[in-house]
Amino acid sequence: MNSRRETRVDMRIDQFQSLPDLPRLIKHAPATEGDMQSGAELGRVPPPVVHYLLRHVLDKPWYGHLALAALVMAAQRYEHSTIYSAVSIVSAKEA
């Protein structure tokens, strides 16, 4: 019997706001894509990063931290590959 909890996630999710189990303060962080009061067009978290968070980080204690880091990096208009690399490297070091 496998003691690890199986998490079933809909892999069709490709938007940051659809990520499960994130606190409201992270989803609606100021000056990011979740900020409803900002009129500026802000960078969006790329779908490959959202999928990585769902597949590899969802059940980890640092899930919210990495999600917020990706959100801030996207708002600062980092390259998609840079965001993905940062999230995956930090996640791998914590595992």
C-alpha cells in the first residue's frame, strides 16, 4: 500500500489564478496579474510554470512561496524560461 497521498489535479489548468490551495493574499498580490485594482497590463505566469507547480510542488510546504516567486517574476517581465528555471531549481533543492 502506498502511503504517499495521491493528488488528482486537472492538468488542463494553465492560468495562475486557477491554481488550487493558494491563499487569497498570494493570488491577489499587488502589482501582479492577480491585482484587480491595477489598470496596468502585467506579465502572466507562463503555462509551463503553472503545470510544473501542479505536477511537482502542489503537495510541498513551499508551494505558496514558489507560486508567489513565479508571480512576482512574471510581473517583472522575466523571460518564461528564467521563471521556469528558477522555480524548478529551487524546488529540486528543497526536495
